[in-house]
Amino acid sequence: MNKLNRREFIKLSLTAGSFLALGGSSAPIIKASGKKETPEKLIILGLDGMDPHLVDVLMNQGKLPNFRRLQSLGDFRPLRTSTPPQSPVAWSNFITGMNPGGHGIFDFLHRDPERYIPLFSAAASEAAKSAIKIGNLVLPLSGGKIKNLRKGRAFWQILEDHDIPATIFKMPSNYPPVPTKQQTLSGMGTTDILGNPGLFNYYTTEFLELKEDIGGGRIHEVYAIGNKVEATLPGPRNSFKKDRPESWLDFTVYLDPVNPLAKIVIQDEEFILKEGEWSDWKSVRFPMIPTQSVPGICRFYLKQVRPEFKLYISPINIDPSAPALPISTPPAYAEELAKKFGGFYTQGLPADTKALDHGVFDDGEFLEQDNFVLQERMDIFDHELSRFESGLLFYYVSSTDQRQHMFWRYIDQEHPLYDPKLASIYGKTIESIYIEMDRMLAKTMDKMDKNTILMVMSDHGFTPFRRSFHLNSWLKENGYLNLINAWKQGEEDLFMNTDWSRTKAYAYGINSLFINQAGREGEGVVRPGAEKEALVREIAQKLEQVKDPQTGERIVSRAFVAKDIYRGRYVEEAPEIIVGYNRGYRASWSTPLGRIPKNLVEDNKEKWSGDHCMDPNVIPGILLVNRKSKVEHPALYDLTATILDVFNIEKPEEMIGKSIF
Amino acid sequence: MWIFNSIFGKIFEIIFIPFRSLSPWVGMTLISLLTGLLMLLIFRYTSNQEGIRKVKNKIKAHLLELRLFKDSLALSLKAQGNIFRSNIKYIGYSGKPLLVMIVPLILILIQLNFWFAYQSLQPGEITILKVKVQEGQNILDLELKIEPPRSLAIETLPLRIEEQQEINWRLRAKEGGLHSLVFRINGQSFVKKVSVAQKPLSRISPLRVRRNFIDELFNPGEAPISKDIPVKSIEVKYPNKNMNLFGWHIHWIIVYFALSIIFGFALKGVLKVEI
Amino acid sequence: MGKAKVKLEKDLMDKVKKYAELAGYSSLEEFVTHCLEKEISKLEESESEEEIKKKLKGLGYIS
């Protein structure tokens, strides 16, 4: 007989309660925002990382007929990006119409100056303020929170003030989504239910050199005993218990003794996969205390059954049908989409670049996985486009960016990882995603009427990432940073081996450089004022002269001094210098987390081979629009002003852009 | 057992015929009403109606006493003691009818579970088909063939789990209907019904079992599998179904008991039953 | 329960005495214990560096 589970019991009592409270009326209906019919309609396709040079080349080859068509109706221009040209920064420029000085997002990472530790710049979680402790149990009296750290108002909040409806799909740097009645779904920055950008799990009987915890994933060594594999799926930390232990779920995999098949049994889910097959979305619930559990969804990929067993489980995404964390406004929007489409990736950047980097996926498997992401996006896009009638529709695609990051090594013959054989198979990957976007554009243009303004834009372009620069090692070599134990150099990260009393500057994040300022940093030594000012200028000037000993090329084309380029209330919080790398160069993999290797420059041997965290002048984004642009070199923040202009809304004072029309 | 099951099952089928295309709430309301009536009748003819009336009056009297003499501790305590004793007596009186009720109620619950607990598969939906094989049979050597109709597809080779004497397949529903999956083993054949895209109120039998009193009692949906076939049971995993009340999903059994009790109380006056 | 002595400089000790009395603590020990507990709970609440590092490494741009 069908069991009555606890959840249903709780729901039943809640139903009874709410039913009485509402005097028998139905569940509250969330009011959607402004329903004003607007004469002008605006559709914006945000295609992350689309590069103007590539667009131009492919258009000339006749491969992007709809891009060409849109250009002929209006304009195609490079779009000036943010400094630094990192996605969270660039999209924040677009969201607020300001530069980082105004919205406070300067890099993927910022740092706690007191403790010298790096943190995500976009959001922070706060534990519950008060709690009762009973033995091992901790019962929070107020809910813990996740806070969006971006400052400034989002343009759709301003539209809302004027009753202009907007749907904002997966806008990066908007997690948790800022409060609004507009329909928004959070994008890049949205974590999995463990609070990671995305942590996959990989189970194998094979002996691997990889450690248990690798960046972005966890490797589990398992045993197949009697054609059965027993394993655990790690869940979020249990904040209801003392010391917040990790929660987990046990699951079992049954293997056929001969046929390449496996059955996976996890909680209420039970399903069979053939070797090389993906499951659809499966629901899991991590129990915390008897009345509380955290729901999530994940997909299983049975990579291999024999001779070695290999199973990949995607990061556990926030379940859109019952979000454990806030991912949409109104909250029912995610649930509505889940009802229509079933599960979908809610994680900020779902393409599992880490699985590809660590060899858990091969190129083909990565593309198959990112195709799921793209397909889900396109299905929801068709739905949103078909019901779009008034106001603004913004729709975001991540696959353009992620595939360029991972497959640039097949279009750049100078890349250390270029492989002609693989290039003959995957060399067209980037081109194909551009062509895919052309198809998306075709659908959009079909929907266009004479009152529709259509913009296709990207936050930045792309260049090869061939050589990596150890910025902290350079600081050390030039005497700006000193170690406690010289012989330990390169072994530790988070600046563990740094003698702060003899350190003037350090670099955290991808383009940021900080001064070890007295009174701000935990053990700061550089006095603010003239001393600091001189030091900043000196370092910036020296950086611009650094040359790659192997090629003789300049590594840093521009070192920007924050106070020269930023405007707004948060300039003081900026890193002192923003390092703009030359084409082909980027901060090394060791730099963002404060490691100080012994060498200065080395080849980038990661599959992550295209990048954009460089000098913004090197990698503008794109703007295609069916009207002429009056601004010669439009920037991301000009588009924000343009959006308001389209709906005849006066631009707030703090916005620095101007309308392109 | 199968004769009883099929007749008893038919009764429910006849009761539900007019309501199959409507929301399951209609069928649920009707069956709860009938259950309420049945329970009242059982109560009336198996309980000591006079005794119940008396003991209830006594409780009321003691309650009054409690209110009147609330200032006197001794009297209050005495009245409370009396209420407690009468309550025990009352529970004693209702014990017999409850015992009598339990048998038909279990049979009804077993039947209703097939109508309200499962959802038929939707075209395109996949699920697991499980065959449990008799102990002692080597499942790796077993020559078991499935002949799916065109409206169903078996998508995988057999997955054999020796530990559980079980063979699993992935089954995909393609078209609506009540389909028959034919199994062939050692020259014999048998069938498992598979429901796809059935009406909102439909009888769905997930499990077909071998001839055995208890198993048959709890799985009366399909005739038992012959004892000559070395198969214990065949199961199709159907998604669970809940009653939807303004978006809240409630287990059917809760709705059923709640409605039956409401109807029972509403009609006790009409039928002059003391409960 | 074991006890340990902690040495404080005289200046600080005087301040501790003064504020313990001002804030209405019944003893010096109580005040000092409370301060330490408060500070420790603050540290315990914040994520460990190891945990932070693990999360950051999940970002494609970092390894």
C-alpha cells in the first residue's frame, strides 16, 4: 500500500491551517507586476561571451544569416565591456547602468581584508542570528539568509516603478534575485544546494590519482561486490546540528552480471540506465531533523559498467518545483516553470567545465551535458517568447561562453593544448554554438513586429588563454611581497606563508591587486595617502612593462588604477589596481587563491583555453540592434540607459551611460 | 480467492463507472458516503445502542456536575473520576462494532488503493518492470521472453539481480490504453496488464502475484499466476497519485477517512444511530 | 573541571575589573568567560578557510 510520508502529513496539517486562516479561500495568488500595455516592446538576447570578431568572420562566411539580417535593419558594433571584463562585473554594469564603483562588484572574488581570505563577491550567506541549542540540536529562531552583495538598483526595478512589465531570465549577478514583482529567475552565481558553484560527484572502482576533493567535484572510490555498489551522495551541511555535519544519502547500484546496465536506487527513485546513458532529473531530499529536509534535483550519467564502474552525478541543483533557496521572483515563477518543463538546471553556470578539466568527462561527454543545458534554455525561451506581449524580455544563454572557454584550444593552433586530430572533430564546436544562436535569433525575429526593438548583446568577447602569469610571484620578485619561509615558496595558498609585516601588495581574484593598507588590512603596513598613492602608481607602471621572457610580448597591456576609472559610492572598496592582461595572457590558476609559485610565466595546460579576464580593450562584446546607434562606441552601461529611454523613463542620476538612440 | 476478488472488484467497478472521467474527488466523495452509511449500519446492529445512550448521558451529567461544583475540590475530583470511568465504558461499547467493521474496511481499503493510489503511465513515460523469480531458479539461465505490444517498448536488456531473484527491464509507454505484456517461459505464457493514459479514476494494478492466499488478498487486481510457472510476481512501477486540494497533495486515505467520518456524523441523526 | 591561569597585563586587568563591575558581572571570571565565549562563537560561525577554498575552486576560473 502506498505509504503516507511525513511530508504529506505536514502538508495536510498546513492545508487545514491555511484553509481555516483564509476562511476557505484558495491559496494566495501572487500578483504579477505591471501589466501596462507598452507601445514599444523590447527583447534583449544576452549571449554570454559572444565575440565581435568571430561574429564578423562567420557573418562574412554567410553562416549567420539572421545576424546579418538584424545588422541590415540597424547596427552591429563592438560593445565596450567592464573593467575588469569578468561576467559578474560586466553584467552588473548592465544591470545598474553604473561601473563597479557604483555597484561594488569588482571581480569574481573579493577578500576579507581583516583575515586575508578570498570570498565570492556576488553573494554571502548569513547564519541565523539566534538559535536554541538542545544537546546536539540547534534550532534556529530566525532563518539564515543569503544576501546579494551587488549594490544599486536593477533596471527592471526601475521599470517596475513605472509599471512596465519585464521578464528577466537567468540574468547573471542576480542571486538571490533582488526583490521585485517582475518575473525573474536567478542566473550565474546561483549555487547548488551545497552552496557551491556546482559540485559533481564521481564514483568509480578505478584507482585514480585524483584526491577525494578536487575543485568542483568529489571523487568516491567504490567497490562492486556481488554486482552491487553501495555509495553515498553528500548533501548540504546540517545547520540543525552542532558543528554542522555534512548530510548524505545512501544509494545502491545494481549491475547486471553480463549486460552493460545498472539500476540505481536512491530514496523513492529507482531507474535503469544503459552504459553511456543519462537519467532525466531525479529528486532527492536530504533529511536534517524529523520535520525538515532539503530537496534537490540531479542527473545521473552511467559512464561505464565494466571493466571499471564509473558513475557521474551532476551537482545537486536547487529544485525549481520546491526551491530550498530563493531563485525566482515571484517565488512561484520557478515553480510554474517546473510544472511546465519538469526539472531544469537552476545552478548558475551548469556546463560542467570542472568535470571536463579533471578528465571525468571527455569532450563529447561535456558537449552532451551542455546540450542538455542549451535544450532546456531553448524550450523555456520558446515558451517565454510565445507569451511575450508587452514590456521587456531579457533572455540569457551561457553555452556561448562556456564552450568558448573549453574549446578555444581547437581553433587556436598556438595553444599549448592544440591537437590537430581532436581539432578535426571539435574544431567547429564554437562555430556551431554561434550558428545555434543564429537560429535562436531567427525565432525571435519571427516574433518581431514594427514596435519591437530587438537587441543581441554580449558582456565581453573572447581571446586565447595560452600563457599564465603568476602575479603574486611577480610581486614577490619585485620586493612588494615577502615570505616567512623562502624554502616553502609555492607550497601554500591563501598567502599562508606571507610575512605581512614586510608585504606591500598582494593579488586575490583574477584581475585584482590590493595594497596591504594600514588600518584596513589585518596587518597592513602601507599608510593611506601619499605613500599609498605613490606605491600604486609605481606598481601599475612596472606591471605594464613586464615582458614574457619566452616571447618578448608584453603580459599586461594596461594596469588600471581604480580611482582613475571608477565612479560611485563604492570606489573605496575597489582593489587598488585592475590588471588588464594582453591578448593570450591571463592571471595564472594559482593567482586567484593567493598561491606564490617559484616561476613567473608558464603555459596554460588546462582545457579551459579561451578566456576574457584581460584588458577590456582587447575583448569587447557585441551589440546588434534593429535601430541605428547614435553612440559611436556604446558600452554596457549605455544599454541600461537605452532600456529606460525606450520606455520614456528618465535616467536616475547615478547611471553613467547614455541612450544609444 | 480470485473468484471472490473478481466479484468484489466488479462491485467497485460498477459503483465507479459513471464517475471515471470526472475528478477523482467525485468518486471519492461517493465512496466515502457509502462507507459512512455502511459503518453507521454496522454500528447500529452490532453495538449496544441503549448502553451507549446511557453512558453518554452520564458523561453529560458529570460534565454539568463539574461546572456546578467547580468550587468544591472534592466534588470536582469525583465528577472527573466518573467522567473517566464512563469514557472507558463508552470505548468498551464501541469496541465490538469497531472489530466488526475492521474486516470489511480492510477489504474496501485494498480495493480503493487501486483506484486512488496510482497514476497510469503517460505516453512517453518510462518505468521499471520487475519479475521476481521463485527461489532456487537460476535467473541467469532463465529463458524468459517478453512480447510487448506496439504501444509499449522494452528499452533494455534484462538486468538481473541475483541477490533479490529479480529481473528488471526499462519499460516505455508509447500509446494510451490498457495493454497486455506477454511473457513466455518454458513454453508457457502469462500476461501483465499495463495502464497507459487511462481516465482520471481508473483501477491500476501494479502487481500480479502467484497463487497464495495472503498475496492474492492484498493484490486482487489481476488473476494469480499459475503455480506451474517459476515466477513469484510481476510488477510495473506506477507513479503515486495524491488527492489535489487547492494545490495541496493529500494522501487519498486521509481524505477517505475524513470524508467517511464527516458523512457518518452527518447522517447518524437521519438513521437514528447513537455513536 | 580543570582550571588554567591566564596572565593579563596590569593595564588591561584594571580595565577588565572596571568594566566587569560597570556591566554588572558578578565576578571577573564570569566577565572574561563571557567575552571569550562570544569571540569564539563568532569564529565558529564563520566558514573555515578550507571550506571557502573548496567552494571557490568550484568556479571555472580558479583551480
